[in-house]
Amino acid sequence: MAGVAALWANAVSALDTAGFVAFRQAVAEAASTDADIAAFYRETGYQPVWTAGDEAARDRRAALIQALEGAEHHGLAPARYRVDALMQQMRDARSVRDLGLVEVALSTAFLTYARDVQTGMLVPSRVDSGIVREVPYRDRREHLQRLAASAAPQAYLRALPPDTREYRALQKEKLRLERLLGQGGWGPAVPGVPGEGAKPGSDGPQVVALRNRLIAMGYLPRTLSASYDAAMQAAIRDFQDAHGLTPDGVAGKGTMSEINRPIEARLKSVIVAMERERWTNMERGSRHILVNQTDFTARIVDDGRVTFETRSVIGKNTSDRRSPEFSDRMEHMIINPSWYVPRSIITKEYLPKLRANPNALAHMEITDRRGRRVNRASANFAQYSAGSFPFAMRQPPGSRNALGKVKFMFPNKYNIYLHDTPQKHLFDREVRAFSHGCIRLSDPFDFAYALLARQSDDPKGDFQRILRTGRETKVTLKEPVPIHLIYRTAVSGERGRMEYRRDVYGRDARIWKALNDAGVALRSVQG
């Protein structure tokens, strides 16, 4: 930044001179469209952060430019920060006014980058209405204040991204895939195998192509075997485990579809997952519940270690049933719950049945606005439309209750919770998207015991005693547990290897498009 030091030395030689006035006016003018930047400079008396002639300012400039140039390492778009234009603007600075404009330009680039790398480039709800997450944005003025006060600006900038094992694993996987892409990827797709797919005992050119693909992907050691032997079966099971597939060791249609997914698709999943990790860059709780919708699991995590896991069912892939993404705090459970039927289900699904037959849905109680039971024999349900139906519906506790024997509550405006279900057969499916939006658990009792273990010497006994009464009972968690409903198609597994899942709702595809539209692009790395 030739000449900047000399220019600023002249400007600060006498703070009352016209030179400093020109600098201040230029800063005020350039910052007039950004309230946070304008307020910061007013509060600091328009003292420069970037364009002073001292070593501290030089260190800040160098650290910022280095960070902006490395934005691609985080799956960001370097063009957003106009690095070349910034460098040219600094080189072209000839007056104190020019320095004022440079000052604001650097602050603007810094704040844009800081927010992008810390809490994401995109606003989630603008990409998909089902992502209702509250992103933990940091105060922009505070960023400027802290950077200005930092003796190590490079360290400050390095500390902005999420400091999580998951984010580091995603960065590592991104680089690995970029290098593989530079080497040509995993080779050609495997041709389709007739019938039920490749399985133990199969041979032929398709099996050889499958063998080569598995070797290239790192699931099978190098071998000259041309048959679907025990080693290939084990490799297929390993692949299936890592991709959320039924580990039957048979390369059927679903497995082959995932095996043939190109390396570019996996790289997109990783970059999207990094953006999602930035959206949840917050303290998640030493104990928390993690529901990954694409994985169809619910886990309890204690100090970074999964201490309980169960299969789950999520919302059906229709516009009115997809499970939303957000974070909250689980406060209590209800044993022997009633199911108070949501209005949308009453009017869309149940009212047509009642119009046809007033005695339909006999297991449901119908009540008026005062809570009195409606006499079905005298009711004329045919006269009501979806908008005029005046009644509520409730399913009392019991073995057929839609919520099963227990539900887990984190009160929210989306009316989403975790619960048991009498439809146990659904947990045997590979893709489990069947609910109206709530999360159903395969092992709800064990989940309850794990939660109650923190406040009971006999969690199972206490739970079962309440269950046997048959009465609807609220049990408060003495320490509410943070719960995070997430959606990750790329996630690190327990063995450190990245695992992949299907984009059940198409949300990641929409996020990638938005990132790509904002300038994020795939790249390959040589060597």
C-alpha cells in the first residue's frame, strides 16, 4: 500500500488541520449507507483502523487481505469481497480523502467476510421456508471494536469460523474431494446390473466396473478379483453404512444410485454442510439432543459423545408436512398423552370422513368451544366447511393413540415435538418420511430413561409407575435440554470418515443453488 503511511503521517500531524477534516468527511460520507460502520467511527472519533501509518494498521490490512484471499477454503465466494478492487483502490490512494474511502471499503469487506465465515452467507428462511432457524449473528460494531483492540489480527480472523470438530472435518473433506476432482474423480459410472443387482456370486464386466469404483472410493483394497466375493460384499456393506442404506451387502438399485453419484455432488453437499454449520455457530449445550432429519436418527450427546441413539421418522415430503429446522429447549415429557388434533388435520383429513359418516373416527372425542363432548347423533357435520367447522378433536390416552405412550415437549410455534407411535413397522424402512411434521422415535421409553437419569435414581421404575396409571401426566425436566433439529447430507461419522445421506426434501439442492448464485463455485486442486 505504497504511499499510505506517508499520506496518513501528514494527516495526523495535526488533528485539527484540514487534512484530518477531509479524512473524517470522507469516512462519514462513505459510511452513510451502513449504520453500524458510521456509528463505530463516530464513537471512535474517526480514528483509522486500517489506514494509519503504524505497524498495527499494516498488520490488520495484511491479515484481512490474507483472509479474503483464502475465502474459498471455507466454501465462500472471494468475489464478494472485491479483493482485487480493494488492492487497486489502496494503490491508487493519493489524498487524505482517498484514505477515508479506503478506510470504509476495508471495514465493509471485513464485516462482510466476518459475518459470512462466522454465521453464513445466506439467510436460511429466504432459501427454504422450512429452515426457520434463528442464526446467532454477532454484533457488527463489536467486530470492529475487537479487531481494532486486538494485538493479533490474524488470530482474530482465524477464530471467526465455527470452532467445531464437524467444521474442521468438513474442511478436510472439501480439500480431499477437490484433490480427487483434480485427478479425475472416481472414474466412470458403473453400468446398471440387470435384475436384483450385483450380489455375492455375480461376475461379469459390471462387477469389474463396480470393483474399480469401490477401490477408487476407498472402500475396497486393490484386488484383481473379477467376482462379487466376500471382500466386495464387505466393501458394499461398508459403503451402505456410510450412506444411510440398508447394509445387506447387495448392490441393488438404491445402492448403485449412490455409488454412481459424482464426486461433484458430494463436494456440493460438503460446501452446503459448511454453510449449515455456520448457521448453528453457537453453544449447543454440554448435553443436547440432535435430530438429523436426513439420517432419520435422534441422538443424545454428552460432552461431544453420543450416549444414546434411536431411529426416527420425520415429516412426509409434502409442502404441509416437512419437518422444520430449528433449535429450542426440551422442557418436559408427557406420559400417557392425549392427542389434540391439529386444525389442519381436522379440516383436511377428518372433516370429509365425518361428513360422509358422523360415526367415523369413533376413537376420537369431538368437543365444542366450551370443552363439552358433541353428540354425534344430533350433529350435522355436512353443513360445515373447513373454515366454519367449530369443533376440536382429541384422542384420549391409550394403546391406539397416535402419539403412543409418551411425547417430549419443547414448546414452539410450529407445534413440533418428539413422540412415540403405534406404527412401529415404519422404522424398518430405509427412508422414513411419513409423519405430519413431528419426529417419531423408535425407542421412546429408553429415550425417556436416558433423559430422566439425570434427576432420578430409578428412571425406568419412575417412568413405568406413571405409565401404568394410564393417566396423562406431565414430568418436568429439572434441567431443560437444548434440542437441535438439523438437516445434513454430509456429516462426519464416529470413525472420522465423512458420511453422506439423501437430500430428502431437496433443501440442500436449493441451498447450493443460492450459494452458486452468490458466487460459490466448485474447484479442483492439483497435487
